[in-house]
Amino acid sequence: MRGLQELEGELGHNDGRREARIPRLRCLIGVRAGGHPREDVAGLESARARGRHGGRPRALDENRAKLARRLKDEGEHSVKEICRMLGVGCCTLYLYLGDGGQNAGEER
């Protein structure tokens, strides 16, 4: 909010156009007038109640993660081959294989 106050202060004297610029500045930097963090939390809770979960989708669903674990346990395929088969990077695969594969891909 300090940045917005600095921008508002740099607009100069109040010649009538200043008030017209402030809402546009707020829009550009993503600050709502009178916005409160509780409103954001309430909006997120409302979305979850409707079954909507934000964020990036998982790289592997449960079935593909099980397949990755099985392929790795069998020892017939290298990590690179498994990654190629599943279309994921090595780091992603190791995330799903970590902790014996029990907690991989879950929210932390």
C-alpha cells in the first residue's frame, strides 16, 4: 500500500484529474479500494465449497504415480526411460517416488 501512496503523492496537486487517475492506478497494481484479506479468504473458502481448487494441476494422477512406482520397483527401466514414458521431468518423478511414494504429489 505504501507504493500506492507514493504514486498518489507523485501525481501532483489536486486539479480534479488526480481523483480520476487513482482508481486506474489501483487497477494496474492490483489493489482494491477498501479490500481486506478476510474477503480473499472468504472467497477462497467459497470456491472450495463449490469444489474449485486453485493452483497448478498435478503432473501425475494417482494411477500414473502408481505406474511410475511399479516401473521403478521392477528395475527394468531407468529413471530417464520412465520419465520419457510418462512425459515428466526427472525432478518431478523423484518427487512422486520420494518417501516410498506415500506423500508424493500431496499438498504440503
